Amino acid sequence: QVHLVESGGGEVQPGGSLRLSCATSGSAFSAATLGWYRQAPGKQRELVATITTRDNTNYADSVKGRFTISKDSAKNTVDLQMNSLKPDDTAVYYCHAEVVLFKRYDFWGQGTQVTVSS
């Protein structure tokens, strides 16, 4: 079983910054592709950014150049630094772990709210 716990959400003005952090169980950190997804009201959940076990990163076009995903091996966390935030970034952000062991397993955190508003 993999446990993911997000923190760091909140409300910020447009142009501001927030940093999300996801605490992972040890097995997820070393064996999974980790990522962040988001879901805005009335919309489908969408990928924000992922980072593989080899630290290869992938970003949605809408956040490229503004968001940075990283891993902290000392804390077993995957973090999302969000800069130049826009109202369209308002959503519930979910931490995700994808583990492939004979088949694919997906694990999700409980989500953290990010609101960008003036």
C-alpha cells in the first residue's frame, strides 16, 4: 500500500507563489513515477507535472515555465513549486503515484485546495 499526504495549499493573489508538498511512503518514493494532477470545478482531472524514478520531468503546456516538480530524497516528498499563479490555476491539487509491478497501480492523495483570486 502507498500513502500520499498533500500539504501547502491555500489562497494567493494572481502572480503569487505557492509550494505544495506530498509526503510519500518509502516504497512509493523509490519505485514510482510521482506527479501532481488538478481538478477544477466542473472539469475533468488533468495532469500538471510528473517526475520519474530517473528524475525525468513532464509538464502540462499550461504550467511550463511557471511550475517546477522536484523530489526531496531526505524527506521522501515530491514538491510542486508554483510561480506566477493565475486564476485558471484554481483547483484541487492531487498527489499521484504510479507503480508498475506486473501491472499498473495508481495511488492518490486526498487533495489540497489552491485558490488564486484577487
